[in-house]
Amino acid sequence: MLISGTRGAHDDWTDLIDPKNPVGGTKPGESAVFSQVSKVTRTCVYDRPGTTRNDTTVTDSTPMRQPTTAQQGVADLHALLIAAKEPGPYILVGHSWGGLIARLFASTYPDEVCGLVLVDPASEFLKSSLTPAQWATYIEATKKLIEPNGLEAPNHAGTLELLHGTPRLRPMPAVVLTSDKRFDFGAGGTETWPAWRTAQDRLAKVLDAKHVSDTNSGHVIQMEQPQLVIDAIQQVVDAVRSGSHQVARNKTEALMANGDEGTGETVIPVLKAIQPIVEPLTMPSEKCAP
């Protein structure tokens, strides 16, 4: 299950950024995460309320009052899965704000999630990694996203307040991918980026996750370096199939997890995903590939 970041639609996983022209927009590509992962397993994406496609058009999901917490994002996703009549467990892949939704979903519904791939995710450790002044600047920046047109505006402060009562995440295979190109995430310029990196380091440690930080990418790793995300999904699937709580850290461990003694045989992963909803009604809209 692929979960986009703030205001991101399903095409965050079907489109690519041209490395030769990074400011020239995005376009669909065969090497994109959705295209590649769906070749070996059923893969799904969905559009939360208030999200926009990469061409800036608003998605068809039913609007809802903004701002919203990650807990509300979890509730929407869970309702969608129930409506689809597709039981877990699932491997959740979340980018940015979607990473926080994925992480909270896993702790809220521990029996329904068997693995996580977090792509430059929003982290519960960001507040403590920033100075009080930087955190205040960040919150003010997020408040500016609240608009009368109903576009998604994450409530980070409210999410952290509610997070304290969330059960601790049970052990499961997990990978955290972190950008290594500085970007301004709203806390006061690119000079605050090290705090973003520190928050991700702490998150990966708490999850006992494999942490990939040499990504040669900015924030949208799935569009800049899609193969890294594809590989991470494969590694989590391999760990789940082998019954391990951790992702293999090196090639030797991966071969042992697959039961491959060097024959070159390929293990085809099985990801649980959701069935299509013909009429989403008040549900987020979604897209699946067999």
C-alpha cells in the first residue's frame, strides 16, 4: 500500500523526475515504483481528501475539513481497507506525511501490518530535534497551508499531542530512506535540514529499521531514485516471508532469508493490498494494479 505525502496523489508513485531537468516537472515512467512493484504483486495507491495530482488538478476524493491529523489519515485508510473487504497484514510504504500515517497505522492496528518502508518520513522526533524557535517557525509554516479550498493541511502539533497515547510499535521488518540533499521543510531554511536528518536517525533506531541515508536524492526519493524504494520494498517482503523481524543488512543475510544458496533463483514477493472500490462515496479514491 503506497501512501503519498502532504497533498500528494497517486501519481507520486507513477511519475518520475528527470535528473537532467529536475525543475521541469514530472512525467509517468516505466521505472516508477508503482509500475515496477506491480509487475510482481498487486500494488495499490489512493488519494486522500484534499490532495492534488502533479499537474495541480485536485483529486476526486470527498473533501473534508482541514487541518487534519495523521490519526485522521489512519482512520481514513482503515475505513478504505474495510470497505474494500481486504484483510491484512499489509506492507505500508509511506512518503513524508504519509510515512507518519503509515507508522501510526502500524502501531494502531498492529495485527494488520507486517512491514514498513518509510520514505523520507515525517518523524515524531522532529520537534525535539529542532530548537523551540525553529519548531514554532515550522508550525506557523504548516498553518499557512490551511486554505478555504479544502486542500490538505497536516496538523503536526495536534498529531504529536495524540501520539503520546499510541501503543508502541511491535517489532517488524522496516526500512527508512532519508534524503541527503538539503531542502527547506519550513523550519527556517535549508540550514535546519540537519534536524530533519537527526529526527530520521532517531526514528530508524526506535523501529530497529535498516536506515538508507546515502540516497543521492532530495525529499521525493520515490520520484528521484525510485529503484531505492523498489529495493527497500523487496527487502521488507523477503524478511516477512522468512519470518524475520529485521531486514537483511547485507547480501549474505538476504540470501539466507530467501533460502537461496547461490542458485540465482528469484523469490517472488506477495504484498497484501486492497480491492478496487467502484464508487468511493466518502472514501478516498484509489488505484490498483494486479
